[in-house]
Amino acid sequence: MRQVLSLPLTAALLCAPLAAFAAGSGSSDVSTPKCENGQVWDDKTERCVNAQDSRLNDDSRYEAVRRYAYADDLESALVALDAMSDQAEDRVLTYRGFIARKQGDAALAQSFYEMALAQNPDNILARSYMGQGYVEAGKLELAQAQLSEIRKRGGRNTWAEVSLRLAIGFGKGYSY
């Protein structure tokens, strides 16, 4: 006799392995100390520094943006995001869209996702977040189109693909 899992339990089991991929990353170094108030960890000085510190590189700032977004500290994420050197870079635009969506401004989020995808059509994280915005707006056909694009662009079984697939299945956007 085959057991059938409840929908919430199935979702929890599917999401558990995604924790390492939260915020669109394939990995996250949990050994890096956490910073606060928009500061960024500097490996060279081994301390938290202001996000604008010239010793930092954008990859360090981006990792801080991801960590703050994951912790739902959107204001600190914006501080680190504002310090990125190329404000038109697709990963910056993607997170600006994510933050706008989480702050309730779906139209602004959509414009950021569109700008990110205009620069990099293969940005599956932007596609996932855009699709989740569509789910939240009840536009499931548009969300499904983004899911198809993610899969076509090699994103099958990534955090971006699975989180959008679950969002479509449950009718609710996924934060982390």
C-alpha cells in the first residue's frame, strides 16, 4: 500500500534541501560572521565594515545583500546594494526587484526584473522572482512562462526553478 503525503508535508520535504540555495546561490559560507546595519564582512581585516569601504569588492557586497535579504532585513540589503559599483548590473537589478516586491511595489519590481533580463536573458533568478510576483498577482500563465524559460535556459532543479514551481503549485510566492 502506497502512502500519500499531505501537500504541506510534501512542500516542506521539497524545500528542505533548498536552504543551501536560498537567494539564488549554489552555496553559502556559514562560517562568515554576520554583520548588521548594512555592513559587509571584509576577509582582509576580518571584521564588518561599511558597505562603501573601498577595500571591498562587489562580490562581497553581493553576498551581504543575499544574506540580508535571506534574513528579511531589506533595509540593510539596500545599504549593501547601494554600495555596488555597477548599479545597472543584472544581479543588482534582480535584487532591487526582489526588495521592491517584498516591500509591496509589484510594478517597480517588474520593471527591475525586466531591466535585469534585458541585460541577461539567462538570469534565472530574475525569472524566478518575476514568476513569483506573477503568482502573487494571480497571473499563473505568465508565471508558468517564466518557469518554462528557466528550464529552457538550463535551470532545471535549481533553487530558481524549484521555488517557482512550488509557488505555482501553492499559489503563493516564495521568500526563502
